[in-house]
Amino acid sequence: MSVIPQGSRILVTGANGFLGSHIVNQLLLSGYCVRGTVRAEPKSAWLKEYFSRAYGDGRLEIAIVPDMAAKEAFDQAVKGTSGVVHVASNLTFSEDPNNVIPETVEGTKNALTAAETEPLVKRFVFTSSAAAASWPKPNEVFDIDENTWNTGCVERAWAPPPYESARAWDVYGASKTESEQALWDFARNRSLHFTVNSVLPNAIWGPIFMPGKQNASSAGFITGIYENGLKGLEMIPPQHHCDVRDAARLHVAALIDPDVKNERIFAYGYPYNWNLVLSILRKLSPNHQFPEDMKDDSKDVSRILRRGRAEEILRKNFGCGFTTVEETVKANVAHLL
């Protein structure tokens, strides 16, 4: 049984993004209607066209929320919805924490406050990130569980100026860490009429819906290797991948599964490094020229203690576990093969 009946309307913030659009797709596949927020009308044109063609008119409607940090930003958009999936985030990768973190935290609080105003809301799902738990530590065995927080990136993000480009990743990680902590503080300190869950995806790859944006988000890492080699990726350490479709399914499960309550769901698929990705790409496209393997063959050997719980949730609700690295890479570059 589902907490939220099919046919109900779900609010998805940041619906036009890489992950947001996949969450919309999985909700529509599961029999729900969606109200998706975007910052400006032009950003929604492809979204409406794509999903109208796939599911017919009326299943997806668009709400314009130009500034998620503005007071009462989501109060109108949430009306009449039975669940909220808050995906929207500041992804500018600015090195200045003042340009990223306050907006992201306030956007999360505004989405939660809006959910409080709508009595129909039964679930609230927050898109966090693996960055809220830890940065990768190649070749180091360490544990990640529901009590693990990336406090180091918060300290580095808010360190005094100068704000240099190398700080951008810590600023992003801090925005996710502080936003998710604000989520759980909100849930602990209020008598909510809805249940809260969070999903923490690691590097998200897979097919991109948005036309002409095949390098969008982290999926661009894989198409980038195919088209330009490893340029710019050498500094990104080995970690875990997560197929975007699995990440989206976990959001839907967190929204509707009665047994998933007040959980941090760790969307970590399988460990990878760039040499593994290169080997997969060579098999998929043997006549294409790829760069040689990296000399540094470091691996992610962290222990994700709650990964099994995420796989259990996937199998229960969708009949499958995590998608393999091979399958995800193939889907990511299918348009190039």
C-alpha cells in the first residue's frame, strides 16, 4: 500500500533539472500527477512538451518560483498537493559561500514551511547529496552511516577570504550539509503532519531528457570523456556512482512507502574510478579513440553501511537493485554510439 494514493498531485521543485526531470518521470510512471517548479517560464517549455508527448496533457503542470529563498516562495505551489520532493538547489558552484549556502538553506526551510500550510501533504522528501556525508577518500577504508556528516567542508567553505575557485566544491558540499541538517532540525522541533525523508545520491549519471543538453550535470562527466578525454576530470577522485533512474526511484519510494520514515537513504550504486569507465567505453565503442588509463588507479573502498537498506527499498518498490556502472555508462552515451 502507498502512503499517497495514485492520481494525487506531487510538488517537485527544480523539476527541469537532470535529477528533477527523472523524478517527474518516475512519478508519472507510478500513476501520479506532478506540479513542477522552475525559475522562469522558458525553462519549462521543453519539460511540458516532453512529458505531454510521453504521458498526455494534464499530468504535469508548471509553477514559476523565481527565487526559492524568498519568503513564502512555495506557498502557492504547494496548494492541493499530497507530497513534496524538494530538489531545487543552487548549483552555480560559486566559490563564495555567501552566494550559495544561505539561498540553499532558506529554500529548504521555505519548502518545509510551505508543506506545513497544506494539510494534504503526507510526505516531504529532500534531495541531499553524498557530499553532505563525506568527500571521497581514495584507498582509505572508512564507514559512512546515518550519523556521518561532512563538517569539514562546512568549516572550509566558511573560512575567511580570499574565495578561490578550489573552494567551490566545499561550498557546494556545505550547502547540502547545512540544508539537510536544517531539514532534520525542522522535523525534530515541529509537530509536523507529514513524514520527512532525505536521499543522498553519489555521482549521478545516466540518460538526459533535456534536448541539446547531453552534457548536463554530472552526466556530462561521461559524455565528456567520450568527446574530450579526461580533461578536467583527473581531479575528481574515485567514489560511487548512482544511476539517475535509481536516484529518482528512491525519491518516489521515500514519498510513498509506508515503511520508509525519517530516513537518510544512501543512493550509492557501485564504486568506480576513471579507468573502469574508460574500459567500459572502449567495449561500447571499440573504434573510438579514448585516452590511455590513468597511472593513478586509486579506488573507493569506503563502507556505506546503509547502502543495503537503499537496495532493499529499490527491490521492494521497483523490483530491481542498483543499476551497474556498465549499464549506466551505456545509457549515458547511448546517443553517441
